[in-house]
Amino acid sequence: MNRKWMVTVWITALCLSLAMAGCPKKKPVPPPAPAPEPTPVAPPTEVKAPEPPPPVKEAPDPLDAELEELNRYLREQGLLGDVFFDFDKYDLKPEARERLSKNAQFMREHPQFLFTIEGHCDERGTNEYNIALGDRRANAAKGYLGSQGGVGDVGTRVQTVSYGEERPFCTTAHDESCWWQNRRAHFVVTGRR
């Protein structure tokens, strides 16, 4: 039995040594590292489309204004000017013809307007005489416009009226410093076609 006993001890020792050695021990697995704290991210800001520029307001065309405003604008801009005359005359001086040529150019460029030429005189002379002289001055200006061509039918586009001495432009003095300003053919836009 000795042998049997020895074999049993051997087998037992072998089993124990195998059991002890067994499988290699696993190294302990370290616990997982804590997840990094999330970096705070600002909420997405709403991106707005750029606002369109404000609409460009076109300046109103001064030629579309009411007639009174239109006439003031034309005088201020020198687009439609008066023609001046010597005392007791209605013939057109060179500077009067130059002014009438500029007025005719304006009339060609703006066929939509109707005009009145007012004849005026200074305060000297009788009312009747000055009305007749103012009429001759207005018609002299109208006749010159008709000779310029391209103005259209002057007979229907342009009317004349005489105010004689009744509507003076200058009233601050009773001498030549005012009188020359009152001896004129005055242009006025009086309507649109």
C-alpha cells in the first residue's frame, strides 16, 4: 500500500499544486476613469440674416410739384427767366434774345408744360398805355419763341396777358433802381398737358 498510498499523495499533491498554480491570476482592472466634465458650450445664437438697407427714397421730381412750387423752383434754378425791356420799348435786346433762347430750350425739353407770358411795365404812363405796352412786350417774347423752332405749337402752348403797371416786381423805390425790374416779360408755367 505503500505504493498506492504514495500514488495517492502524489496525485493529491499534483492536484493541489495545479489548483494552487491554476490559472494565472488576473491583474485587477483599475476602475474606469471618470468621464471628463463636459465643457460648457454657449447655446447657439440665432444668426439673423442682415437687414436689407432701408429703401432709398427718391427725391420727388421738382417738376411734378404743384404749379406755384414748380414756378418758384424754375426761377431759383434759372430755368425759366424774365426778359427785360428799356423804358417805353418792346424790342428785344441781345440779352433778352439770349434769355428767350434758354427759355425755348427748357420748353423743348419739357413739352408737357403750358405757359403764360405776362407783360409788365413800370409805374410811369397811364394805365391804358401800360396795358397796351405790356401786351406788346409779352407778344414780342412769344413771337421770338415761335421763331426758335422745336417749341411746339406756340399758339396753343403759350398764352399772353398784360398787367401793365398793376403787378410790379419791385416796390421799394420810385426810381430806375426798381423801374427796370418791372419792365419785363415774365414766364409762368400755368398747366400741364
